Amino acid sequence: MTYKNLSVFLVGLFVFVLVAQNVSAAFGTISDVRVNGISANSGVVNFAGFNGQKIPVTVRFDATAHANDVRIKAWISGSSGNSVALDRIEVFPNASYIYTVYVDMPRDLGESINEPRKLEISVESKTEGTADQKTINLALQRESYSIQILSADMNTQVNAGDPLIVDVVIKNIGGQLAEDTFLKMKLPELGLETKSYFGDLSSVDQSNPDRQDAVERRAFIRLPAEVKAGVYTVILEAFNADSVDRIERKILVVGVEGDTMVVSSTSDRTFSTGQNGEYTLTIVNKGTQVRVYGLDVVTPSDLSLDVSDPVVVVPAGSSRAVKLTASSNAEGKYAFTVNVKSGDQILDSKTFRANVNGTVKASAGANTTVLLTVILAIVFVVLLVVLIVLLTRKPEKQEELGESSYY
């Protein structure tokens, strides 16, 4: 076979394969397309879709042959990854099928306020290939005011008591200046919320560093040390006076188990009415973060309890002792409980008992005091008598000395 004949053969084979493929896939045609209710059969639609919208696209497909697993796909040029497709169906000859798909208009356009794009539509079968496809020219227009959270990077796992840090990028995808843009971060299950300021965002990048269309900031919120382990929802909401965008993420919080130890002194004390019984409670923070503890006491009505420090701040790896003073005017046996809490969570509880006797009896110490008082009174009386005697005693007369003359 000559080179010329070989070339003709290959070209003929290519045409045959192409025709055979078209014949095998030609099980129908797209006869009508409407974009948001406007006819697009000419290949151009006078419709300006706004970025971020969902646009209804109605497609009529006239089947000329039987085919299985047929579906309609639609997407915007440059964003085929966001294509939308209907469920697969079975089509029969001489039947028409009309379906509506909702196509997402791209949110992030170029710097142009009005940007031309193409709407791509195809009808294809899993076994028969593509039956027909259409390309329709349209224009995408920016909304005047619209912002978008482009990215939110965070660890998917965080320890209780540690900060949850998020690096967020917010972009102005609208046509006008987005003034005073904020980011709100919330964990609704824990009742936590924080807000960060992102400033003014330009509609396009500018040389002025204070006029960027996208800004990255770091936001954080500290998780309580007593939070229970589990999966929690993080809500990020970018907003200003004109627009809002909201995304959700999930994080796994790993609880710090057993990082607090509570030690009590002797739990029983015996004392009399009118006296005090003293107890000591020591809180040990074995964790790596400073913790704040609250003491919640439960006492019977006839027993008074004074807590030296109702709120205790314990640095990491340290301990603090709390003094408890009990008293009662009624004898009896009492029990009271001290709950050590972190936030609303009870970490540990200790129960103490107070045995209160009757009126205080005279003791050896009291007798000694009385005896000492009597002795001091006697000494005082003796000293007083001596003083009186000294004051009333007459002085002795002195011997008169005569005068002597010497010659």
C-alpha cells in the first residue's frame, strides 16, 4: 500500500469512526432551551445573571431512539466542577422530555463588573454517549453589595481549655465598596461568640494597601477547660450593613480528663455550740492551663458555714487550700457538702460532718484563768495596804547637832 493510499485509508477510517460514534449517540436532540424563562435557542440570551444566584434552565429533549441512563447536565464555563445533573432516566423514541435544572452562577468573578460567560448544556447516556449539546452566551453581573468567606482554615481537633484559631479570608464580590465588614465566630452548643473587624473591602484590588478586595485575619475563641469531649459546630458569619455570608465547620473537642484533684482534711469535727469547727479543702490543678474554680456549699439550715475563698484561681501545676469554718447554736450531728465546680460543671464533691455538743463546760484552762485572777487581786490588795502604811507612817526626828566653836 502506497503512502497516499495509506493516508486515504486512515482518513476514511477516522471519518467512519466519527460517523459511527455520532450515529450511536444520536438518540435525540435538544429542541428548546429557556434561561430564567427567556428563550435561548439562538445561542444567546439577553439575561444578566447575578453572581451567586441559582438560575432555572429549562431543557426540552426530543428522543428519536431508545436509551438508558440518560441525564441532562448544565454548567457555566470555567466552573464545570459545579455542574448540576438530573437523575438518570430511560427515554423512548418519539417522546419529548422537559426538565428544569438550577444552575449556580459563579460567585467569584474577575475584575470586570459585567463578565461574559457561556452556559453549557448536554444530554448524555451512560451507554450511548452524548446525544446533543448546546452552548449559550450570557453575561454575569456582580451584585452591588455581596461578600464571601473564601476560606477558613482551622484545626479539626482541639483540646478543651485551648484556643480555637481560625485563619479567615473574606472577599468583596460585589460591585461597590463593602464598608465596615466584620466576622462573627460562634459555637452555639457552648454559648461562645467572638467578633473580629475586617474593615472596608474594595470591589477590585487597588494599589492603596487600605483598599484590598480580600482581607485575611486570624480569629480565635478559647474553649472552656471543662467542656465535654465531642463534635461541635463552628459558625463563621461575615457581615456588614449591606450583605452577609455564612459557613459552618465541625471540630472535635478532646476533653482533658482528670486534670483536677480535690483533697480534704479530716472530714469529721466535734465542737460545742458557740465554738467553730475548722476544715481544709485543697484543690490541685494538674493541667497545663490556669483554671478558675467555684465552691458551691450545701448545708443544713441549723449549721452556718464560712468559706474563705468561694472562687479559687489555681495556676497550672499548682494547688490552693481553702479554709471552711462551721458553727451552730443547736447541738446535733450535721453533714454538709462542698461542690468544686468549673463553670457549670461539678468536678468533684466532698462531704464533711460536724458533731455539735451542748453548752461549753468549764475547762482546766478556765479554772486556771479564774485562779490567776484571784491571785492578781490578792497581790493588788497587799500592794495597796503596803502603800497606805508607807503613806501614813510618821518620819523620825533627826538629832539636833550643837554648834562648836574653836578658838
